[in-house]
Amino acid sequence: MGADTGGVVVTGGARGIGLAIARNLASSGHGVVIADLDEAAGQAAASDIKSEGGRAVFCRVDVADRAMVAAAVATCQEAFGHIHAIVNNAGFNKPQNFLETTEDNWNRIMKVNGLGVLIGIQEAAKAMIAAGHGGSIVNTASIAGRSGDGQWAPYCASKAAVISLTQAAARALAPHGITVNAFAPGVVETDLWTQLDLDLIALGAASRPGEAMENFSRNIPLGRTSRPEDIVGTVAFLISPASAYMTGQCLMIDGGMVMQ
Ligand SMILES: NC(=O)c1ccc[n+]([C@@H]2O[C@H](COP(=O)([O-])OP(=O)(O)OC[C@H]3O[C@@H](n4cnc5c(N)ncnc54)[C@H](O)[C@@H]3O)[C@@H](O)[C@H]2O)c1
């Protein structure tokens, strides 16, 4: 620990996949900005990382609010010298049956999962370009962006948007030495599934907690659901020199659920 490898902004870093990513990057010497809506969980995440010997600050951010995202990027530069990378990871789902899916559901999900990623890419890239160095941008997609699901159409569309934004930004930012890649988790055991379970029970699509996850997980080739720790190595790779010649890609981390 302690090597000066610059800072990384991790949105949605207060818990789940984002927290595991932040913790892992901090353990390899990066300073991390935990950028999250949830102040209590975000502050706790930053202090846990510091107590493990890492460097971390919390910044309260709604990823759909450009000024807040820009402030998190500025905090990263002030606290850690420069912004090496951003991980645009914040996202959520709210299932509705396809024919009853509302404009409000679409707008709320697309605003965070789609627009939030566009803003995160733009604000990090502007800072990297202004500072005259390159950088890495990593976006959290999903298997949902590669295959539809009748009960979360806006979520699927938002994650397909993440893959498209990754490709568009990769082309736009390549001349500046900035790579843009994504990863697509399958079924990861986080609070997102706790909420999804409750929502699917309310829709009548599941009868008890855990059932939805079991149904989704039945045919995973590698035989198990994943944990946030299954994700972190790929993200470390995507912000390291080892992936310097990769851009515009989406790596599946799903135990083999989607093969293409
Ligand atoms: N858990 C899975 O099975 C799974 C699978 C595929 C993709 N994903 C994606 O991975 C990412 C992380 O998911 P997770 O499972 O860790 O979820 P989680 O619910 O455990 O954590 C999400 C975090 O994002 C934060 N957040 C939500 N909206 C925000 C906003 N507008 N601005 C800033 N922060 C916000 C929350 O406060 C929370 O701390 C999401 O983009 C999700 O869609 C998750």
C-alpha cells in the first residue's frame, strides 16, 4: 500500500459491488473517492478503507447531477493529485410488468443508469484532458444489457445504453489517451437483490425471499451466484497498464450466463 497511483472515483461505492471495487483499488495504492447518494453508508465505507490502511474520502453525489459529479472529480484531484480513473457503477432497478411499465419508471431508471454514466464519463474525461494525461473509464453494465427481461425493460435498456455509451466514448476519447471499457455482472449477492426480491414478490412474480435469485441462478454454467469480490480483479485490470490496448469493450463476469 501507499504507492502514489492517483485517485479513482467509484460511484455507488458505499456498498455492494462498488464498495468491493473501492476496497480492492485502495489496497493496491489508489486513493478512492466513494461517490454515493447514501451519506451514512458512504462515510462508513471510507472510514473502513482508511482503517485497513487505504486512502479514501467520501463525496455525496447523485450521479444524475452534473455539478455533484464534477465536485467529486475535483475532490479526487485535490486529495490524490490526479484522477487516474472513474468507475461509473451506481445504478438501480425497479421491476414492473412489461405492459404496465410507466414513463416515470423509465425516466427514473434511465436518469441514473444511463444519463448518470454519460455525465460520469464526461466530467472525468474533461478533467483528464485538462490535466494533460490519459486515464481509464470503467462502466458497470449487466447481463440485462445483453438479454432482455420482461419485468425490467427500462433496466435492460439502461444497461444496453451503458454498453453503447462505452463504445461511443471509447471512440471519442481515444485521441486523448483515455480508454473506456465496461464489465457486465450476472447475479451478484448484494442489497440490490434484497430489494429486487421484495419488488418481485409485490408483483406476484415470486412467493418468498430468495426465490427470484434461485430462479435466475439455476442454469449458471459455473454453478453458483457471484459475490462482489468476483468483480474486483477485472476492474483492477481495466484501469491498469495491462489493458492499455483495449477500449470500447464489455467484459462479461457472469459465470457464463451470456456467451457471445
Ligand atoms: N447485484 C447484481 O446482481 C448486479 C448485476 C448486474 C449489474 N449490477 C449493477 O452493478 C451496480 C452496483 O450494483 P450493486 O448490486 O452493488 O447495488 P447496491 O444496491 O448494493 O449498491 C448500489 C449503490 O449505488 C448507490 N446509488 C444508487 N443511486 C445512486 C445515484 N443516483 N447516485 C449515486 N449513488 C447512487 C446506492 O446508494 C448504493 O450505495 C449497479 O449499476 C447495478 O445495476 C448489479
